[in-house]
Amino acid sequence: MATEPERDWHFYAVVGTTVQGGHTLARFGPQPTAMDALRLAVQSVNHTAYSLLEQGVCGDACADPGLLERLPITDFTIERRSPASEVPDESWGLSGGRHHRRSNRRAA
């Protein structure tokens, strides 16, 4: 399978939260590469979408302003879209989120 050059795509960090039943909060981008979108997404975890928008990160809100301001980003998906159609490529994606560490404590 041949891979397509990244320059033929736009990449977006779609961030959400699992708090209060889960919500998609915002879509940040376009970013020039998947790594740029991933870096933004990883750095956004535990912040609010409102704080990123307030800092001037290019993006669009996907939820009520009250949710953007209040709920922390806990997960993300990296989407790639064709610049011509702006439709997400359903055959490509990357997801991640906050990692919860397990305790290695033994019962006494």
C-alpha cells in the first residue's frame, strides 16, 4: 500500500472529555503534519478547550461555551482531511487520552 505525502492533507486535533457523559469539545487545526496535530493534542490534555482558544490556538468550538470553559480535555482524535473537500478520511486516524497509572502496591 503506497502512502500519500502529508502535504496533501490537513490534520486536526479533535479534543473531548469523558466528564459528564463525554463531549466533543473542539477541533484545532489545520496543522501541517500529523505530528504537529498530535503534539497539540497531547499538550492539551488536562487543560480546557477554552484556555487553548483563549491562547490563540486556531480552532472551532464543538460544544456549549460553558462546557468549553469548565470541562478538562481527557481524550483526542487526530483526523486527516483533504484540503479540497474538508471531509475526514475515515480510513486514517489516531486516538489517545489521559493515562491512568496503576498502583503496584500489594495488599498487606
